[in-house]
Amino acid sequence: MLSILCTASICDAYISLLQNSQDLLQTTVEVLKCIHLLGKESCNVFSSLSDLKYLNDETREEIASHPLNGFKKNLIRLIGNVCCGCKDNQDLVRKLDGIPLILDCCKFDAKNPYITQWCILAIRNLLENNLENQVVIANISAAGELSDPKLLNEMGIQIHSENGKICMKSLPFAS
């Protein structure tokens, strides 16, 4: 059903109907919030799979055939699509604390292919012509830690905070 709603959300014939259903948007944000928090609590079907060293052919097939494959991604996809050019929906997502939630989902997850790209599109649609939402993003501070700073160092990148802003610096490669 969610997949059908996502497809309908890009069709001219259905988008206005979906954008006028604030109950649908509120439910979508609340479901995303619940499964995201459940996935962070313990290792379960909603937990992210970001460590590729555990991903083998058998695991890939199991993930691809699982009924929840892409579920979180599709929730974000639907939120982003129904917020496109709709200030009322953009404001509702902000009031439901959906902006930080979507940003927190913006990381690689083998169970949700392309989730990062859908998060970026959703954030873009939430910020377009909406100063209040832009202020929310501007006021977010870097409070978290990097999930794998060793990997960034191996790639020759160092991240640090400078005057309250996050900065990236290239590291010289060792010969």
C-alpha cells in the first residue's frame, strides 16, 4: 500500500488529493518516528544495516525478499513528495519534529536502498520557500559523533568543528 501511495504521490491526478490529507502525512511521520526509534533501541527488523562486512549473497537475498525492505525509505519518499510545494504540509512536518527525524535517517542502510537520496530530496522539499523550516536547519548543532571516523581517516578526510560549524579537511595521503 505504501509503495502505491508513493507512486500516486508523483502523479498529477492524485498529488492534490494526497497533499490535502494531513491525516495521511501525520500518520506517515508518526510511523517513521516509531520504526526509527525501535530500530535504534535494539537489533530488530527495523534496525539499519550499515556494516557491509556482514553483507553476503545470502543476506542480500534475505533483505531483498523481506516484506519491510525499503519501508523506511518509502515513508520518507511519501513525506517528501506530499510536501513538495505545499507550505501547510511543510509546516506540519516541522511541528511534528519530522525535520530532525529525516536528517537522522540520512545514512546508508542496506535494508532501505537509496534512503540517503530520498532524505535529501525530502529535506529540499521541506525547505523550499519555507523560512521557518530553514531556520530549524540553521539552528541544528552538531551534537552527535561520527559513526566511523576511522573510515573517514582512511579516505583522507578529517571532520572538525570550527566556530560552531562542521568543517571537512583533506588529510595528506601517506606514501
